[in-house]
Amino acid sequence: MAQKATIFKAQLNIADMDRHYYHEHNLTIARHPSETDERMMLRLAAFALNADEQLQLTKGLSNDDEPDLWQKSLSDEIVHWIDLGMPDEKRIRKACGRAQRVTIVCYGGNPAEHWYEKNANALQRCQNLTIINIASEESQALTELTQRTMHLQCNIQDEQLWCSSEQGSVTLTPQYWLRR
């Protein structure tokens, strides 16, 4: 029998001083059996960095036609497509054709750097693409905040994300490899 997703609840209190966005989001996260705590927590970090009232977590790993997060307009058009990891170039080009904005959040250290070096020339052609890298030490430290029910305070200022909970605090400094 196939394993079922593990359900997590997260209350994100977001104070984004860079974009002047202040809001509380109550999220239900279905963590796929093959998904790590690190990747799940990076989905929450990506949510905080791009927070909007219309931003949603999707089925992610369970559905190849959807990103990890997306923001849709009221007319069901994809405004912002957000994927984690190192998707292949074909998937990125397809996303850039479907969405107004596409953001890729890379993590994993050297493999992510090699992925970007290999694909950089082709990805430069995508006019609506942003690629962010999260340092391996930072993404792994973020897993220390993982709980089945989480209350996270997320403060963003000067392009740094500071997440805190009763478990402690972590600062993420996203590196922009490509910004549009």
C-alpha cells in the first residue's frame, strides 16, 4: 500500500518590510512521503518571501503539472509560478510560457551550483524568470523549526528572511543568481 502524505499546520505571521506586506497565513501542508523536512520548510520560506493573499501551496511533488506554490488571478491565470529544487530547462521554459512570473528556489549546495552553471545560458533567455539560491547550511538549519503544528514569525528586511518559533530562529539570505 502506498504511503500517505503527512499533514502539517503552519501559522505564518509575515512582516515584509521590503514590500510593506503584513499578514497572517494559516497553512495546511501535505508533505509527500518522499519530501524531506528541509524541502517542506523551504516551501514555507518561499511562501514567506513571496507572500500574497492569493498565493497557494499546491500538490507539488504529487502533480507534475503544478509548481510547489502558485499565485493565480481571479480569472484563473497563473500570476506567479514558484518551484523548488533544480527543475529541467524544459519545465522552466513551459512555466515561463504559462505564468507572468516564475521563481526557482534552489538549494543543496554544490549540486545546485553545477545545475545553474550548466543551464545559465539557456535560462538567460527567459524574460520572466528569477532564480534564488538558499545556502545549504541555512536550509538545513531551517529544519530545526519543523513541528507538526508550527507558529512561525517571518520578518523580511533588506532581502533577508528571519524565521523564529519556540524552537529557535534562523536567518536566510537568498542569493539571486538571476533576477527579473
